Amino acid sequence: MSDVAENIRKYRAQRALTQDGLAEKLHVTRQTVSNWETGKNQPDLDMLEAISQALEVEVSALFGGKGEKEAYPRFQRKALLWAAVLGFLTLLLLADRLFLAPYLLELRKRTFRILPNFLNASVLEPILRVAAGMLIPAVVSLWRRVRVEGKLRLMLLLAFAVLLLPALLASLSLCWPFAARFMVFLASGPAGFDLTLVDRVFPFLAGLCLYPVFASP
């Protein structure tokens, strides 16, 4: 097996990419990638450049050179930026629960104005809870790549949409009677969901599902 074939296979495995995943990035067939890795065929110079970009290494690394030193630090800086932003939003969630939410609740009792409290509970808090859920895999990605491909990526997107549905229905229930009736059904129907728990936990779980999709190139 040539150095190029062995290094393509090695770096693909390090990036947790399947042959199908690499083929999809390069717009070739899985068999083409397999032929490269077994040495049956060799990619041309243009394709080697595309492979190096897909695997986040220098072209020289594919020939056995030391060309990958900057690949992970660049990725790590991106993960650090995500972790910083999501950490800030998580702190905002904590401030919301400790200060803003009690203030709006007291304001509603004094003025009977429900809209500020409703918008905070049904719009702002779910967004911040999603960010808090995304923070966990963002921190993990500082040491280990968090990446998904193909069907798993679609499954995570679907899980994100399903988990966020109760919060979306809650935000629509004030102006859409069907959403309000559906939320009442969830609370009183056979399943008997605790809507408070759903509103708080499901957006967090949705964030856990969403970050790997964002992190995947």
C-alpha cells in the first residue's frame, strides 16, 4: 500500500469519517475512496488538494510529511469560540431564572400584564436552554471532535425538531387556539406530561442534538 493510500485511510479514520462520508464530501463514489485506500488507484493533484481540505490536513501530510500540525488548533479555536458564546448564553439563562423571571412574575401580579412573562418563559428561556444544552458537546469538542454524518445527522435534526415542539406550541398558544388546546391535551391526556418539566428539559436535550449538526462541516 502506498503512503498516500495509507495516509488517506489513517486521517479519514482519525476524523471519524466513513468512506461514504468522505466520498460525499468529495462528490465521488465510495468505491473510488476504497480504491484510493487500497492503492488500486491514486488521486490526481487536484483531487489530493480536495482530499486534504476534507481531512483538514496539508497536502504534504498525505505523502507522509508533517503537514497536519495546524489542522486541529484551527478546529480547536472554532470550538473554543462556540464554547465561549454558549457559555455566555448559559450564564444569561441563570440570570434570567434568578432575577428576570421573578421580576416579571411580580410585575404580572401587580399589573396583570401577562405578555412580558409569557414571552420570557415561552421564547427567551427555551432559546437559552437550547444554548445550555449545546454547551456540553461544545466543551467536549475542545478535546475530541464532535462530528456526525449521513443518517445520524438527519436523525439528530429530527430529534431536535421533536424536542423543541412543546416550547414552540407554548409560544403559539397565546395567538393560536389549536396550539393551546394541544398543550392542554398533553397535560391532561393519557400521557399526562408535566409541561413545566417538558418546557425546561426538552429544549436542553434539543441543544444536545443540535450542536453535533453545527459542528459537522
